[in-house]
Amino acid sequence: MKKFAALLVLSLVTMLPAMAAAQSYVPELGPSPPQDAMQLYPGGVEKAVAALPDIVKRVKEASNVPGFALAVVHGGKMIFDEGYGLRDNRDDTSKVSSTTIFQVASVSKSISATVAAIAMTKNHSFDWDTPVGKVWDGFHLNLDYVSGNATIGDFFAHRSGLPMAVGDELEDLGFQRKQIVGSLWMVPLDPFRISYHYANFGTTIGAEAVAHADKQPWEPLAKSLLFDPLGMRSSSYLHKDFIAAGDNRALLHTRVADNVFEPLYDRDPDQQAPAGGVSSNVQDLAKWMILLLADGTYNGLPMIDPKILQPAITPQIVTNRGKTPDMRVSSYGYGFNVGVNANGRTTMGHSGAFLLGAGTTFQLLPSADVGIVVLTNGAPVGAAEAVAASFMDIVQYGKVTRDWYPYIKPQFMGFYKPVGDLAGKDKPTNPAKARSPSFYAGQYTNHYFGTATVLADGEKLVLELGPKPMQFTLEHWDGDTYALSLRGENAPTGSLSSVKFVGSPGDRARVMTVDYLNENGLGHFQR
């Protein structure tokens, strides 16, 4: 390693004369060497803003996403805000404006980290390094060491060891936030602080710890610390406030086929609100971006200690080390994706995605004092990210470096891969016969998912799951295996899971295993 470092230094030194000879390769010197970066394109911000309508038009035509809303901030001001397309693609009069309220999905994580930083600035009794168990009596995970040592920052950085998306399956079944968090102690953990697993309820735990430390619920805390001081009157962590926006809200449009979107679902994210529950408009979010770009100051009022904000917007864990030596790594801070662009300039932001119909993003380029937020009401296909990337290209380089939408779209297609062990499989042509419905019917218990009830409906079976039981029809597949069709935020079209029963001949089924619920080994139900 030392030899490699020495060779790297030597190669850089030998390149310096050549770099000095070519003026275009001389970096713009910052106050210190780590702030040096390649020069920005002169007038890039103005050129990028002028190009935005055409950028949106091209991405909208390519993607068919119904509606877009954008805002750009620069120099402490909002310099662009506009809406395009429709709030509801069934109604040509439902025009999107910059005041239209969208569900921002996981952009909420960065907003929550901002709220946390303000709370830490005002209340010096806790910070990012405070163990959650110190401020939250009774908090417990699967390992005692993690329960006692995992910090607020660990959860905001997705490095607690909780598996990816854990808790989402409980939310889908109708469990409440307190019930979900209170059940996570049963989930086996991956290695602490070296495992990056994106988990909505990890962020939710971090935010709830801040609320416990400040001794008030998260939603009013966020309102009092961020939304009210910035005048973000259209912003809320409560789904009922989004619904109350009436005709001025953008309906979610799910993807039913390539480039085909329909407003079929509502998404109530209240149980994971700190991770995905904010609704807002781009005018409000512009104020928030101004606060961040001003290092925690808004209208001359210091709101966040820069020493508290800085850890949130700098790397805390590597998310992707790259596949080749020449690829830059990507990292996550506390609620923010952070990285370095091709020109050496640091950047930060976050995307949001609801499979049921939202795709959002924001990007900040602090060295240029510019930020953009893009909200859409179509399921995630990379449209919002393509607009933001094209804009930032022009800011930095004077032109769009690549056609971003066809590059980014394939990165999102994995969201639409059906889940469940039977997905994509053909039903057996000569299946073994099922037993009498009474063999399977009855109640089954599971400490994590609660009680499940199998009802006999003639020759068919119905499975009831959740605290307010949801009913799922079970179709016979083969022998004692049935098929459960799934559709929801975490189950794309085509998802199909086995439900397997085990019991002795002449007896009744004693064990039921739902494959879709068994990712962490917790999907076994006992009669």
C-alpha cells in the first residue's frame, strides 16, 4: 500500500508541468487544498436555468411521467420555480404549479436529518454520537451491545446492522410505528457499523430518538424547529395534511407498463414519516435548500451549528466502492447521499421513490452555492434524477455531458422485479392434490407478525394477516403449497409467494411458512 501511495505521488508530481502548461487543466484554488476543484463554466447557473424548460420537456416526453415541479436556489434566493404537466393524468385541467404539493418520499430523510441538527443545536444534551438507549428507555435490538451503543447517527447513516427495508413488511400489514419499532429486537442483525443497509425504520428510530431526547413527538417537533421558522406552510409529516390539500395535491401515478402511469393508489407513510412521510411543494423546499447552502443560517438567523451540520453532509459509511479502480466511491452521511463530482466538487442530495407513484430528488453543489429540487408524481423511473443531473452538468461544464434519462432509467428497473419464490414460475401442470380445507384452516401464531388466520371458503383458502386483518386469497399450487398474490409498495406487479403448510397425515397443519415474510427467517407461523 505504501509503495502504491509513493508511486501515486510520483506520478502526480511528474504530471504537474504538463498540467501547468495547459491552462484549462489548472484547478481553481480554494482556501485549502481539499477545496481545490476544476473551474466552473462561466455563467453556468444562468445557462442551466434557461435550459430547464427544454430539459423537462425532453425527459417528460421520454418518460411520460405525468407531472413535474422544480425549484432552483442560488446566492441565497430562489431563482426558478415552475410546474409542468398534470396533477392527475385523467384531467387535462389539473395543471402542476410550483405550489402543488407532492409526497417527497425519501427526500424526507434529509429533511429529518436537518430537523435533528436543529434540535441538537438548541439542546446540547445529545448529538449524533448519543446512544439511542441513553435517551429512549426500553429501546432494544437483537444484540445487547448494539442496543447499548448504537447512536442516533448510526441509524441516520443506515449502519446499525438492521437488514435492508426491515419493518416495511410490518407497515404493509397495517402495524403502527410503535409496534414496528418494538418488534425489531427479534430481527437478526448484520455486523454493526460496517454494514450499510438502507432501512426506513432505521431512519425512523434515529428521528424518534431525537424526539425522545427533546421530549415531544416527532411531527410537532419538526414543525416547530424547521417548517414554522422557514415559513414552510405547505410542508407536513402528516398524511392527513397532504390529503387536506385537496385539488392542489399531485396524485400518485403507479407504473402499469413501460411509459404508462395510472393514479391507482394512495400511500400513507405516517408510520415511517421521518423516512418517507413529508409532503411539500418546491417553493417550501427551496427555503430548506437555502438553509443548507448557507451552512445552517436563514435570513441572517443561525439555526444550525455548522459543526453539527457538517457530519450529516459528509461521508459516514461507504455505500458503493465501485467496480473498477477508476470509479469514485459513493457514500452516505446522516440522511444525505454525499460524493465528489468529476471536477472534484463535493455534492450532496437524496432521491425519493414510492413504487405506488412518486419519484423525487434534490441536489446541492455548495461550491457553486446552487441547489435544485425536482418532484414528480410518477413511479420512479429516473426522470427526476435525469433533470437534476442535466441541470448540474450545465452549471459545471456548460453543457449536458450525456443523455441522462436512458442512462439512469435502467438503474431503477430493479424496483419492478417481482418478489416471492413463485414469481415468474409456471403453475405445475399435474399438481399433487390439496388436502381438505379443514386441514389448513385455523389460527397460527408468530411473535413478529402476530396472529394469522386461515379461513376455509368452500374449497378455497383465505389468509388473514395484520392487526386489522387484511385478507389474501390463497390459490392452490401443489400439494400443501398455496400461492399468495401480492401487490403494494414493496411488491411489484407479478409478485407471487408460496405459503407452505406442514402437518402429519390425518392430523392438521401445524406450521405455515409465508416465503414473502421469511426474508429474515421470521416467516414461520405455528398453530
